[in-house]
Amino acid sequence: MNVRVPLMISLAIMAAMTVFAFVTEARIPDGTQLPIHWNAAGEPDNFAPALTALLLPVGVLALTSLLFAIIPTMEPLQDRLEGSAPVLRATWIGMMLLCIVIQAVVGLPAWGVEIGVNAIIVGTGLLLVILGNVLPKSRPGFFVGIRTPWAILDTDNWIATHRLGGKLFMAAGLLIIIAALLPLDPALLAPIVLASVLGAGLVPFAYSWWLWHSRTRA
């Protein structure tokens, strides 16, 4: 799998985000603290110095980009890696977009633009939709996809698990996006997001086990 193109795009985005961080920090009064975490009610509950808060998404993107660039060299099932390349690339692109959104939520108020913390939730939902769209295209491996032991050892199990997982991830992502765009009480929004993510992650795991269990008893 060739990671050169997504890596170059990621580096360009990180450079632009770094410039934005320093330019924005220069507009903010000295000593200003910006949010780096929000509670279930959507209220900021943890703060950091302005430049630190603005550069934090850059650091997250740098670490995830390094991870995505290294994964192809660590995968022992190299013959199947190319089949999972769309999942890896889509996840990488999704993380780029999510980090951009997080920095925008933190930094744009300094420019008189308030987009609200719900934009991060929308970004999370979009990431799940992107993942759900490409999951069925993946092939068994140790680093990409829904890696249950039963799916890794059985290609048919892997395909069935990822078809279901793809549908659930897309449904969860759409539900999260819709919930974030509706005027819901933040205290209600948090359980919806949590239940959607847990459901999309746990149901395919259980389904993979059920497929294996059913076939071993047949």
C-alpha cells in the first residue's frame, strides 16, 4: 500500500493548521485559556493556554498520521493489505477532517465566528459514515477493520461481519449527525452518541462470534 499521497496531504494540512494556530494566538489577549475538553452538556470543563489548545489537534493528527503510515509495514498479512487500503485511507482522511473541525471550534471564536461544539459531534458522525462505507471492502488483517479472532481466521466470517458493521457504522453516524443538528438537550445528546458508537462496535463483534459458533456446531 502506498501511503505517500495521504502522508503528503496530512503534512500540508498540519502545516496550515500550525500557521492558523500561531496567527490566531496572536489575536488573543495574553493569558487567555481556551477549551480542550467539553462535558456531556457541551460545556467546556478543561482549558489550556491558547497556543497549546490550538496546537493540540495538530499533535493528534501528527500521531495518527504516523500510526497510519507505519501500519502497512507492520501487517503480517501483506498479501491482503491492499484489499484493506480503502479503509485505512478513509480513516486517515476522516481523522484529518475531524482534527480540522476541532481546531476550528477552538480557534474561530477569536475571529468572531462561533460554530459550537456540536460541530465536533457532527464530525464524529461523518467519520463513522465514511468508515461504514468502506468497511465491507476490507480483507482479513491484524490492524485494519473489525478484528475479531473468528473473522481474522475465516474470510467468510470477516466479509459477513464487515457487511453488517458497515451498515451499523453508517446508521450510527447518520443518527449522530441528525441528533447533533437537532435542538436537543445536550444531556440527551451524549447518551445517543455513546449508544450509537457502542452499538456499532459491539454488535458486529457479537455477530462474528455467533457466526463462528453456529458453524462449529453445524
